[in-house]
Amino acid sequence: MLNEHRVLLGQISTEQLESRTDGTAEEIMIAGPTTFRPNVEFQKVYDFFKTHKPETVWVTTSDGELVGLLHREDVERAEPRGEQPACMH
């Protein structure tokens, strides 16, 4: 969820949507999801994906403004070649 300034407020997973049929998005979202800044070294991002196994991780500015979204398959595909994946906008 984004506010009017494109600041990331939270995330709603498929599991949450399937388990809750009532309430507002704000009530069922995960507040403050894990994010990375655009200038974080790729190795740190790769290690996070390898350790925590998320499907996606948000990329935001220090003010919380959404910049992009990294997908697990893109990070895993980029690692062996030493490339950094482009964020999805």
C-alpha cells in the first residue's frame, strides 16, 4: 500500500488475502515491510534473499518513497554472472 506521496506503508500477501475476507487493507497488511535502498550493494541483497527466502523485496528511498520491486528469480538469475538486476517499476 502506498500513500499519496508514493510512500510504502505496508504489504498484503496472498495468504493474508485468502485468510481474511473482512476488514480493510490497512487492517490486514504487514506494516513496515523489509526494504532496501537503491544504493545497497547487490551482495547484501543477494544474501538477504538467500537467507530469508522472500519472493519479493521493495526498494525505497530513505523517505520511504517506492522506487521498485526486486523479485527472487531476478536476483538468483543475476548472481552467477555478477550482474545486478533492474528493479521493476
